[in-house]
Amino acid sequence: MWRNRNVWIILSGEMIAGLGLWTGIIGNLEFLQEKVPSDFVKALILSIGLLAGIIAGPLAGRIIDQSKKKTILIVAGFGRLFSVVFMLLAISTGSVWWMVAFIITIQLSATFYFPALQSTIPLIVKDDDLLTMNGMHMNVATIARVAGTALAGVMLVYWSLASLYWVSMLAYALLLGFTMFLRIDEEKKGRGENGQKEKRGGFIEVFPVLKAFPAVGMTLVMTMIPLLFLGSFNLIVINISEIQDSSSIKGLIYTFEGIAFMIGSFVVKLITKKWKTTVILFFFASMVAVAEFMLYFADNIVITLAAFAVLGFSLGCFFPTAMVIFQKQMPKAYHGRFFSFRNMLERVMFQIVLLSAGAFLDILGLQTMVIIFGMISLSLTLLFFIQMKRRNIILEHQVKAEPAAEII
């Protein structure tokens, strides 16, 4: 795998783009904190981009399955690059509306980019290398997040807010350059095992495929549990910063969570040798709830950082495992539409969680909200476990004795 030039191009591009992405996100939080006092209004502004992604999701899935993945990645890269112009205008004019335009365009680009990237990975590495590749890709993204947030913190002290977005623009331009060097063999794309051209229908065709592969459907539902925390992540970080009266805590939180995520994504390969996939997913979904409960003590810096470390480690074990199930058990002909559907579903959840968190923070406060979220996460984990046992769904992705499980 490590001799594959495409692997190095994707990982290098992710590192560079991640630096730009996270310097921009810290810039967004600073801009919102300065211009918008209400948490609910902050949530509304952030949710507008998610709504645009939800609307474009079905179209994105169909286009990704019908087009070359490299072409989609390049066009989406241009969209990302162009979107930064709106944020530079927002800073120069002090207008939140330009920020709204920025959020919409960058989310639309992401709606095409990430499903295309997730569909590309199985085309460039062998099935046996998928867990390693997913873990490394997430690790690189996490390293970029830690480095990007640290860089943004330093830049905000010495430079202007606009400088963060110039860094983002440079990073997105470099990502575009890396993407153009990809070589993806898509000659067999759109053909079944008999070599016949497959008919590519609409986005709705994902649903019968999910019924035919219940393990994929169950895993997809399971990934909604961490989104309760992730959807409100940025608002929680802003609130903790205000509770502890410290702007530096933002960078520390991202750093602790990011490092713990990287450790988890490395350790999960060892864990899979002793634990079943089912145990990994349900145990670490429960640990996300534990992290939420720990934030009841958000005024204590040690417990706060420990909570985000628990979250990061849990996600580092949970998401690479779930991604392998998606990439191995879902037929490749449906990858574009499936990953677009997954992204759209995540955006719907983010939308609901973001708006709910904004309202809870304004009305109830952070400590009450995290207890409510923790109870919901534990309840959902138990409910999904019961459903899995009742329907006799097997999540194991390492079973190789039944190669017939594919739709032709």
C-alpha cells in the first residue's frame, strides 16, 4: 500500500487541506463570537450551510456514481478555493451575510468532495488495506486539525483574522494541485461482474440496497450517536471558553481530542484482533456518552480536557471500524450514492443537533445540556443493540466465507 503513489497524494493533500480547513474554522468561531452574541443565532448561521448540503446531497450522489471521481474532486476543489473569497469580503465589510455565502459555498463543495473521496479509497487500495488506509487518512486529518488550530491560535495573536483565510486559500490551491496528479483506474466503474453496463438510477436506489445489506444499515444508524456530540462541538467549545474565561482553552481542547483520536485509530487495529466489530462499535458509542457526562464539570480544566480525550479516543476506534464496513459490504457501484446519502443524513443530524444545542445553551446552559445529550446517547446505544439482536444482524466485516453478498 505504501508504494502506491495515489495513497501518498491523498494523504499529503489531506494534510495540507486540513491545515487550511481548521485555520478557517477557528476564524469562523472568532468572527461569530465577535459579531453574534446569541448561541442560537450562531447555530442558525452555521446550519444554513448544512441545509444547502442536504438539498444538494441526492444530486451529488447521482453525479458521483455517473462521473469520474477525479473530475468531481477537482471541481469541488475549485469550489472550496472560490468560497474563501466570500469570507475575506465578510471580514473587510463586517457583514455576517458574506459569511453566510461562504458557509453555503464551502458546504456545497464538501457535499461533492467527501463522498467522492470516500468512493475513491476502495478504488486505489486493496480490501485488506482499507482499515489501515481509513485509519491513516483520519489520522492525517486529525494531525492537520491539531496543527491547524494551533497555527490559527498563534496567528490570531500576531496577525489579523483575514490572514487565517489567506492560509486557507493557499492550502486549498495546493490540494487542487495534488488532486490533479491522482491516477484512478475507473475503467470498470459502472460494470457488474459479468462486464455488462449497469443502469444508474436515482438516489432512491440506495434504500433497497440498504435492506439487502442490514449490517451496513445498522452501522449507518450507529454513526448517528457520536453526531450528538460532534454536531454541537463548536458551540460547546465556545461556551467552555466563556465559562473558564480563557481563549487558549479552544486550542487545548482540539489538541487533546485530536491526539486521543490518533491514538485510538492506531490502537483499534490491535483491538480488532481481540474484540468483535459489534463490541467495538457499541462500547465506544457508550464512551461518547461518558465524555458528555464528564462535561458537567466544564468549569474544571482537567476534567474538561479528559472528557475530550475520551471522546477523541472513542471516535478514533469507532469511525475507522464503521468505514470499513461501509466500504467492504456496500457494492462499489453504489458507493457514490451511499456516501452522499450518509453525508446528507449526517447534515440533517447536525442541523437538528446544532439548532437544539443553540437553544439549550441559551435556555438551560451547558451543564444541563450535556446531561440530556448523555442520556440520549446511552438510550440510543441500548435501543440499537436490542434491535440488532432481535433482527440477528451481524456486523463483522472480516467474514470472507460468503463472497456472494453482492448485488448485480
